[in-house]
Amino acid sequence: MKKPEFKKEIRLSGSGGQGLITAGIILARAAVLDKAIVTQTQSYGPESRGGASRADVIISNTEFYFPEATHFDILLTLTQEAYDKYSENLKDDGILIADNTYVKTITLQYSEIYELPFTEIAAEKLKSSLPANILALAFLVRKTKIVSESSLKKAIKSFIKPRYVDLNLKALKLGFKLADEYESDL
Amino acid sequence: MAKKEIKKNHQEMTLMQGNEAIARGALTAGLNFYAGYPITPSTEIAEILSAELPKRGGVFIQMEDEIAGISAVIGASLAGAKAMTATSGPGFSLMLEGIGFAKMAETPCVVVNVMRGGPSTGLPTSPSQSDIMQSRWGNHGDAPAIVLYPNSVKESFELTIRAINLAEKYRTCVVLLTDEVLAHMREMVELPDFKNIRIIDRIKPTIPPEWYRHYDENPKYRTPLASYGEGYRFHVTGLAHDLYGFPTNKADEIEIMMKRLRKKITHHIKDLVQIESFRMEDATTAIFAAGITSRAAKAAVKLARKSGKRVGLLRPLTIWPFPDEAVRKLLGSKKTVIVPELNQGQLSLEVKRVLGGIWNYENRKTRKIIEVRKTNGELITPVEILNAIKEVK
């Protein structure tokens, strides 16, 4: 029997400097550890901070050709601009995760939606808004199971600079906790 | 989730960026000199080589600009190094002076051009395929070009090795084109067994120095090449030159030189031209696409086939010399040809040249060439190509 084809398109979007490409690389590395077929692409402006920025990760069990995400199974938006630009290409059964520190207006009705102020939470509980990307990524992974959590942890350890690993592992733990609590809130 | 069903020796797979694959490929091919000036989206190539070359006894120099970069590369090659530089459109424009010189002086070197949106400084962080013609016709004067264009991270590794091999083999400047998306994307790569990779070095003269002629005639147009410092004396100039490399105005000597520049490419077309043919056997519609766009095309072929449309893809890995024979035979037998590209119609112009000639009219079946063009900094998507396929009756 042929196993069913599995292909998930994930877009992580926001503004330059929010660590979205870093999050994309970590997610892709985690998927490689899970033995999936992966591509990770990105789009950003010429400036190093500000401007629209996004990272796409496609995770599949069969060979595919086009490397950019066109219709998303999972969309993470860390800014209103990113939400406005990309939400229309979220699949009907797709999952939206939005940082409502910045995303104030959500018009989508049919998808699974999670809203949390990741940037605020990071600034308050981790004393730095820098790991908001990992916080959101950890939340995303626990909610969607798109990669295994042990692979995600390994990918963070191997990719993040040593002196920031502890901070990001704290963000990872907190992100998982937020995901569990989010469910119990409902 | 995706598990276990892929490949057994999966642990050898690594997630690699396109630019990193180019740097790794160059090192595998024996690169020992890099000079250049960093420019988005090619910078990672320079970054990696600046760290790796010194460890292996090689040289990395960041020059003051791209003209100096290509000049240093040519100088290093004349002294025996396998030399390369990398840039993007704006820097490639500056390097054309040196590229023409390297072709004229028959000095092996490789220039990587990671294409971004243009003209001018254009779109530094967006993909484009607008240097296809520039890589062929950019330098002044009439000399053929060897230009390769991969479509994956793995192929970026392989074609970099091939570019350096061909430069050494044919004593010329070889251009490797890629684009911003290909250069920055990460995908899984299983690097080939290094024992099975063929590395070509330049042919060294075996005759005594006093008999040596730097541009000697050779039946296969592959003249042995001495390096400075090996005891062989020769002269190098951008002026038309005789067999020793000294300037000449004599028509018969110029004739020999120009013939060699041309023939060393045209005599070896089979060695130089590489194509990929995908689902072409029973196709009635063919897509002709290169580089990153060919991946959208391949996805479109898959989608079209699902709805019963017989579509195939012909992809050139060698852009120049243009694969005339494959285009004539494989595309000329299809009713409709679709050419998607991230420019204003550079590849399609060549397809029309090959298919459109009166000499071919009787034999070819192609009745329609559909162009899909995009120059807004975004990729052509599979659906956009699919829409073009749907137009076909």
C-alpha cells in the first residue's frame, strides 16, 4: 500500500528583526531531524530591520518541486501588515496564530485561530522581547505537531548562538505551557 | 507526521543553503583563490570561502570593487590557481570588462552571478532571471560563452564543480547563474561520495620551456597551459595576439585566434550542453524553463497531468551554448510550447530563434509559443503556468 501523501505549507510572517527567518530555519532543521523532505525559503527587504519579512517552510513525505508556500496550512503573523497581506491565502482548514501585541484586527472566520500577545509575554516573563519568535514557534509546534518537540529542541540548541541558548530554551518551555493553557481556557 | 518512509541513509542528509552549496562545491573542485566584493544575494558565498579557504592554504581577498575582484581572479589563475568570484547583476556589469579579457587571454576562471531584480541596483533581495542575455552578450567583442544554471541546492553544488572543471578544461571564463531564491533557500542535500566526483585540472605543457607557445594550435582546441613561475615564458594581453601571446595585426594570425575562441566551444557542444527532459515522451504541450522557474514548471506538469493534460518539461542546465538541438527536436515536435521566465522574454527569444526559422518550418509541429513573464520580484507560481496550459486547446 502506498502511504498517503503528506504536505504542509507553513508561512511565518511579520517584520524584519522579529526573527522569523531564524524561526523558519529552526523549524526546517527540526523537520529534517524528523526525516521529512523540507524546503525553507524567505523574503525580506533590503533593510536589516523593519519592512515585511517572511519565512516559508514546506514539510512533506514525498518529493515536491515548488519551494515557496502558496496556500498555507499554518500561518503565523506577528504584525497586522503580515496578517492583512497573507491571511487570504490561508487554507479553509488552515491554522492561524497571531501575535495580538500587534495584530489587532482579525477578519477571518473559518479557520482555527489562536491569538496571544507573544511579544508582550516574552518582554514580561523572559525580560526580553527577542525570543518572541521561539515563543510563538513553540506554541505553534505544540498546537500543530508539525515537527516533534524533541527535534525542535535539538534544532534550537544547534542553531542558536551558545550564549542565547538558555534564554531560547526558556522561551520554548514557556511556549509549550502557553499552548497547554490556551486549550484549558476554552 | 512525516516519518521513516524516505531514505535509509538519511543521516547523511543535511539542510543546506544554495549559496553554501556553491561554496562547498567550489572547495570540492579544488578552488584555492577567491577575490571579490560582497553583494546581496551572493554574499554568503564570500563569507563561507573567507572562513574556509585560509584553512586549506587558499587565498581570500576582499577587493575594493568588482573590477578589481575579477582582475585579481585572472591574475591568480595565470599563476596557476583555480580562481573564482561571485556577484550579482550590478557587480556582474562591472566584471564584464574582466570577463571579456579572461576569454580573450584564455585564462580559466569562474564567475557566479546570483541574479536579482534590475536594472541598476533594482531589487537586491528579490529573484530574477534577467541576466540570461547579459551572461552571453555582456562583454564587448565576439566570443562564445559557457553559462550553467542549476535549479536546486544539490545542483548548485554539482554545477559549481562542473563550472570550475569546464573553465580549466576549455581555458575560459565560465559563468554560473543562479537566482536570489535558489541562493537563499535551504533544502535537504545528500552530498555525493567525494571519491566519485571527477575533478578536472588544466593540461600542463610537457615540452621544454623554449618550445612553449601559450596559444599553440591544437586539433581538439585544448592547448596546454603553463602558469607563471613554472619556468615557461609567455605574454598575456587583451589585444589580438599570435601563438606566443604577443600583439598582432596580421589577418592570418587573428583568424587563427578567433577561430580557436569559437571552435573550442562549438567543437565540444556534446560535452557542454546538458538538459533535463521530464515527462516529454507523450506530451503535446511542452514547457521550456530554467533555474528556479523550472521548479514551478515541474509542479505545473504534475498538476496538469492529474487533470489528464499531456504536458512535459524541457530544462536547460547549460544556458549557453544554447541547447539548439534539444529545442529543435524535443520542443519542435510539440504543438504548443510555454516559456515561463522572470524577465521580459529572454529565453523565449532563443526558443523562437531555433523554432522560428524558415529552414525548420516543414519539420516542426509547433504552432504556438506562449510566454509567461514576471518582473515584479516574485516567483512565477505553478498555478500561473497551469493557467497558461489551460489556454491550450
